[in-house]
Amino acid sequence: MSSIPEDLHYTKEHEWVSGVDDGLTLTVGITAYAAEALGDVVYVQIIPEVGSTVTAGDTVGEVESTKSVSDIFTPVSGEIVEVNQTAVDDPSLVGADSYGEGWLFRIRLEGSADDLLSPEEYAALTSGES
């Protein structure tokens, strides 16, 4: 089973979010569980440009692998403040280091992040999937 870092929050769509407890700028990526399910990631696209405002649940990009294409959703509302160009240029980072260098974007939180899952809730979600 994939590792589930205890210091992150999660979504039912298999994104992770860091910085929820630290401040207003959150980092978002896809979980190792999602990366393993995708296989070799060959393409990453983040659609909103820096400075764009997005609403929680919006599709903000896609991750393509040799197996499939998956949409990326923003877990919270806010302003996109940074896109990880390194991961866009080298999509393999998303699979190889999903919780580190493979992060996707940073967002300045507007509103709350109350709908995110705890590590325990995410573990329960993924343990029921195959």
C-alpha cells in the first residue's frame, strides 16, 4: 500500500494538500496512491495561469500516463500563485516523488479547507479501492 504522510490533508479525488495548518498558501499534488494507479506519468498540464482565481472542485489540469488521463481538481478555492514548471517539464517526477518534487501547484486559500480528509480518512478511502 502507498504511504500516506501524516502531515498532509487529502481529497477523495486523490490530491494531497500541505500547509493547511500553517497558513494561507497551500501546495497541491497527487497522492502516491494515484500515481501508482496511473503508472508512468508522461504529461502534466496545469491550465490556470498564475494569478487566476479558481473554485474548489474546478478542473485545473490533467495528468496523463501510459495507461490513462486523469483530471486534476483544485481542493480549495483561491488564487493560483505558482505552478511547478519542473514537474510540467519532467512529468516523471509526479510518479517518482509525488509528495516532494512532483507537487503540481500552489494556491492562496480563500475561504476554508474544511472539506479535506485527514490521513486516517484517506487511508480508509483507499483501503476500500483496488
